[in-house]
Amino acid sequence: MPEIAINALREKRAELAGLIIHHQREIERLRIDLSHLDAVLKLFDPEIRPDKILPKYRRPERSEYLGHGEIRRRCREALRDREVITAEEIALATMRDGRLMLSDEMARSRRSAMAGELGGNWQKGK
């Protein structure tokens, strides 16, 4: 049994190490692209300070189940009624509102995904 766990952990570690290498290479490529772009900017405007151009913030991808700000709103609404509530309970309430009533298997899958987006337990004051 421990060998199975050790092998699984080794595989996961190898996967994560590979992802780190991949993303480091991607970051290096993006830095090179950025330096080339800065050089072209300087050709057109020698006075420009590319380091003073603020980067654009990328918003995380939206949930396919919940709209912008809906997670926060639903959690606050749930906490008005109770001291502690689980993400699973909030997901069930969302589905009960009629937006995601599906077959049992699909409902279980969606509820699990939605609970993952909500994350853990919610408590007042935390």
C-alpha cells in the first residue's frame, strides 16, 4: 500500500515540476516579447518610459454557473440566516432557486463543481 501512495505522489510531483518548467519558459518568452515591444516603442517615441506603463489586470475566468459577484452575494445572504454554512449547502440553495435543476447525476456533478468554487465553510466574521 505505501508503494502505491509513494508512486502516486512521485507522479504528481513530476507533473507539477514539469508545469513549473513549462511556465518558466513561457514567462521568459513573454519577457523577451515585452523587451522587443519596448524597443519598438522607443523607436517611435524616444522619450517614452515603458516601465511607467501600468500592466493590465486579468480577471479570473467567470464561473459558468454563477454570475459576477453572485458567489459573494449568495454567501452573505446565507450567513444572514445562519452562523455557519457549508459551500455544499449554498450550492444546493442555488440549484433549488431553479437555475440548475438537472438529473441526479448531473446535479451531483454541478453541485460538486459549484461547491468547489465557493470553497469550504463560511462563518460570520471570517
